[in-house]
Amino acid sequence: MPGFDEQELQSIDYKAFLGVEFLTWLYFQSESRGGAVFLPEKGDCRVAFERFVWMEQGEGPQLDVLVCRGLQSQLSEVRAGLLAGKKISRAHLHIAYGEEEFSVTVYGRSLDVSGLRFKGKNGTENTNDEEGLSREADVLEKAYLITQAVEVIERLFSLFLAKRLAFQAWEAERRGFREWLSRSTQ
Amino acid sequence: MGLLSTAVTFTRYKLLAPIPDDFWNWAHEKVVERSFQDREGLDEYVAGWTPFDRPFQSNIHLTDMSFAGFLVLGMRVDVRRVPSTVLKKYCALEEERLKQEKGLNRLSKKMLTEIRNNMRLQLLSRAIPVPSLTDFMWDIESGDVFLFARQDRLRMVFEDLFKATFDMLLTPVAPYSLAVSLLKADALKLKALEEVASDAWI
């Protein structure tokens, strides 16, 4: 694969800021456009930030962290954090697309995922030997849901990359971000 | 914690190596070689594969791990630990005993090290192994591998066991590696990715 060497690929921290900027950009998209993000081939996807948002600025001993909690993640606190130059390092998201809905915590620096729950799917701990078919169905359903959720997050990340890596598009996006933030904090 | 939990937590990896044509027979053979085996001994940890829904069973049939295009297995890690305060206490008792036995005021550094090493092994042999269980899922077509855990210790054990079993290197999916795989052969974008730096938005 071009563009990187083995060691860099192994390092989770290399350009990890991209994951933090992705969550921050997603928050801007979600808040400024009523939560709707258009995903090519998937259609409209609704993204809401819920329960908590972790923000950070700086690194090492200078790392400054702000945790905003609440049903709507205390929007004013998040905006104050953004105004102070902080970016979102971890967030609990609710994402809906087509007939599927899931909630998930995404960690910006690693893109790890925790607490992934699918609406209407309670999950089972099926250990009944006589229900081999049910066991297989449970595994395949969960595997399908997980891969779909991963695909949606990946597509959102792709959208972000398309803007972030194109100079003019990114300048326009940053300008839009500043204007939105200025309007929403007045 | 695992694939069928209501709330799923995972670390995602990507496999870059190609897989053999006769994948399932090959994979089953490799997995059986590394299935979990209870071992007497002084290993601090023992790790191996199990059926994902029967973590205390070592026999793994192909049907236990093959689910259409997904390979799903449990990873069992039995850990023996000697808490440092316990080790300290028994070392102190042994040091006192030896001083009295040999009529010494203090013991040499070499003797202290020897006591510590012996005591650690003695205590380790008496410690009950504590099993830690997690699942993993391998999407054969896409090369995505999901370990249903985030703890560093489990990740390291998993990466080692996976490498030892399949002789394949797992690459953790992180912002940069994901960006590289999404940009594929777009040379301009890959160049931009190399040059991009964190900057202020305000």
C-alpha cells in the first residue's frame, strides 16, 4: 500500500488528531443541519450527540479536558468548549439510517467503539445446544448489524476526509464552522 | 462481554495478508492446534481458543467457528497472579527465618533476589488461575477482525495468539490506517494525508 511505512501503520497515535477532528466535524454537521448527513448510496443518515461529549485541547501535561454531560450533552457547554479551541475526543452518538438505529460511543484518537446497541435488538446470550440454528441466526444477525454500523461510521469518516484533504473545501468548511459557532453562541 | 452482548465493545483490526484457498479447513486445523488447554505449571498466563459460546470447552468443531462468511471464536486467558503485597510479606518472613538460621544481621543482595524468585514461584504454584473470556469475529471477505474488548492487556494477548495461530499480522484500525485504506490508490489524496497537520479551527 502506498503512502506509509509498516511502522507508521502500526502506530495508533500517528495522525490520531484526524479522529478527533472527525468527531468535531460530525458535531458541526449534526448541529448545523438538523442532524441530517447525506451518505452516498445510503441516503440520509441522522446523527445526534447524546448523553456526553468529551473535549480536549493540548497534549501531555498541557492536556485540558472538558466533559459535558446531559440529555442534549449540554450544548452550550460544548459550544463554549469549541469557542475555546477544544475539539471532541469522545462522544456518545445516536445514528439512524434506513430502518436501522444504533447508539455508540466513539473514541476519536483510536476510533474504537464501545457500548454499541441496536434499537429493537436486545441481544441474546444463547448457549442452548439444541438451538444450533438459532445460535447461527443470532451470530449472523449481530455480525450483519455490526458490519453495517461500521460501514456507516466509515462512510461518515470518508465524507470528512474528502473535505479535510481538499484545501479549498476545508477552508470553506472551517469558515462555515466559525459562522455557525458565532451564530449559535450569540 | 462478547459478540452477543446487548452492548458491544470492540477493537477493530484489518488483515492485509491474503487468505488460503481452502480457508476453512486450514483455519480449523490452526485453531485446534491453539485451542485452550488447561496446563499445570507456573505460567503467569495461558491463552487459547474456545467455542465462543462454550468458553470452558476445548474441543472446537468446524461448526463451532464457521458462520457463513464469519469466523467467530472465544479467547480464554487464564491468569495466575501473586499480589505484590503478598509477595512482600512472604519474602520478609523468609528473610527473617534465614537470618536466624544462619545467624546473620543482614542478607546479601544475591540471597534477597534468590528468596524473591523462589517465593514468587512457590506462591504462583498455589495461585488459582482466573479465566478472562472474550470473543473475536473475522469477516473473511473484508479482512476486518473485531476483538470484543478494549483492554490493552487483552489486545496484546489476542494479537500474539492470532499471529501464533494464523501467522498473520493484525493491523489496528486507527484514523490514519483507516484513511489510507479508504483513499486506496488516490495518490493526490494520499499525499495530502501525509501533509495534513492538526490546526486550530477558531
